Amino acid sequence: MFRQGWLQDLMMKRPAVSRFAVPDLGIGVGYRVPHYRQVVEEQPEMDWFEVLSENFMVDGGSPRHWLRELAKRYPLVLHGVATSLGGEGDPGHLRRLAALVAEVRPPWVSDHLCFTGSHTANAHDLLPLPYTPEVRDHVIGRIREVSEAVGTLYAVENVSSYLSWKASEVPEWEFLTQVVEGADCGILLDVNNVFVSSVNHGFDPMEYINNIPLDRVVQIHLAGHSIKDGYRLDTHDGPVCDEVWELYAAVIQRMGSVSTLIEWDGDVPEFSRLQQEANQARTIRDAALLALV
């Protein structure tokens, strides 16, 4: 894996910002199908990997083979897309997730602060929630249920959104804060999603960052997005844009180093290109940390 050198020593001496006893894994990328064999057989330089939970919630076969081999070589974290915390619980999904967590033993598990549909209809999308006390209390209950089932630290991710609910009574950052404080869980802070939503809804992304409990952030996501008809779309099919890099640097300067992941899910490039993007994240992170010395 990458060697951190003297800068890693410096970071280790800095006071821990997180309230959770979780490691700073460094800079990682998502484990995607085109790279399964290459990563396992060549063991390219990378600090850690994030895997999509639902891709491996099966009893056996090729996916579980590659996951087991990956876990022998790199630290990894599980990230879900179908728990639907704002919707109804699925006992079967939760049971399979808990079994996967028991096998992989990641330092934390995450999914999105959203809903994806109901038992009778799946939207196959990460849909935003109304920011109301009733929804807040429902989501807090769901997070507690999932956390107890998986038996490890659970974190929720802010999603990109393209519309808002008239019923919402508070801004997104206040709703997120209420949820994580009520459920006593972690935050997976998607910096790209903050920026995308800030453009779509017309708020200052730094207002978002400055009004959430950064000591609950256990991981950061960075990704590329697209622009269509004036909207920013969270497509994960290209490099991180300059504005998101700038926002990432501002976050690091406020909270210190935290496990950071590059998401690139569409038009997946060669693994060497993902390494370049990870190196860019490392360069920006290190420069932001040096500014604090």
C-alpha cells in the first residue's frame, strides 16, 4: 500500500477529531467488476477499497470469491444502496447484510439517508426525504435497528437531490444533524453530493459543512458529476471537478484527515486512471493538512 512517510507521522500526532475509534484508512477507490481480477492478482498500490454490499449478499459464486481474496490483501468497508432507511425495513436484506458484515468485519458499514421505494415498488434510485420530525424519528428508529443487527458502527450518507419536499421544515444539514445525533451514528460525508445539491437548490455548500457535526464523519466520498439542462447530476462517470476538490480541502482543514474514497461507477476507466484520481486526492489532502501546521 502507499507509504505515508513523515506526513503520516505528523497526522498520527494530531489530536483525533472523530468521536469514534475508527482508523483513517487513507485514500481508496471502489472495487468494481472490471478490476476484480487485476486488483487481486497484481495487488496495485491502493490504501483501501469500498465494496457495494448488495453485490456480495449472496451465498457463494464468483462475487464472494473475489471479495474473500480482496479482504486478504486490503482493508475494506461495506457500503449499501438498498437499505432504504426512510422506507420499510426488509428483514431478508438486513439478515443477509448482517451475515456479510460478520464475515468481512469492516470498521464501519454505511448506506444512504434516503428511501428507495416500498415492498411493492423499487425506484432503483436514492430518493430524498421530507425533512420533518415524523420522518426524522422513523429514520432514527431504522438506523438503530440496522446498527444493532450488523453489530458495528453504522454511518449514513447525504445524497444528491434534484427536487425538494414542500413538507420539509428544516434544511438538509439540520435534518442530517438531528438524525445522526438521535441515532448516535456516523456520517459518510459525500462532498460531491453537497456541492451538487448546493447548485441545484441554491445554498452555500460551506453553510452545510459548517452546520453538521464533523466529529461524526468517519468517511468522505468524492466523485465526478454531469450537467444537464442546468442541473448537476450525480453520475459518478468522470473525474472530480475543481469546485469539489476545493470543498474537500476546506473540509479537511476543518476536521483533519479522514478515510477518503473516489467513486467512479459509470464509464469505469483503467485502474491506473483511478490511481491517478486517488493520488490527486492525496495531494489535496496533504496540502490542506500542511496549511494547519
